[in-house]
Amino acid sequence: MLTSGRGATAGVASGLAGVAEPATVTTDAAYVFFNAAVVARHRIQAANWSAIWYLLSAFAVISHTEHAIYVAFAALGSWIGAFVSITWLGRVPHPKA
């Protein structure tokens, strides 16, 4: 049981907890795939994984704003940001080993 600041006791919502754990597992997996695509300099894969990562994280956005449309803007911005970043990284000269 959790206690709120006013001394009242609040129970953990088992339905929410049952969704939060697998959602976090899936979100972290997407983050790992995103980073692997970045390291490999795969622009499309990195951009796709970035967008997927944001879509999986959308639960908090929807809960906070109560408008799912903001998720589309976040995913699009994430895709563009990852694509442009990998494009820029591809132009950085690599040091010779």
C-alpha cells in the first residue's frame, strides 16, 4: 500500500501495474534497437525505432494531455529527429584505426 501526503492510504491499481510493466519492457527494447540502429548508422531503421519508442511512451502523453493527437506529433518529430541525426552522423569523418 502507498500513502499519500495527507495520510490517506491508496492501493496500487493492479490493472495499471499490469500494463505498465510490459509497456516498460517493450519501450526499453525499442530503445535498445534504436541505439543499435544509430551505432550502425541505419537512418531509416533508427528513425523507425525512434518513432516506435515514442509511440510506446505515449501512454504518459495521453494520460497527461487527454488528447491522443499529440502522440502523432511526438512520433513524427522523433522520426524526423532520428533521421536527420543519423544523416548528420554519416557525414562526420571516422578516425582511421
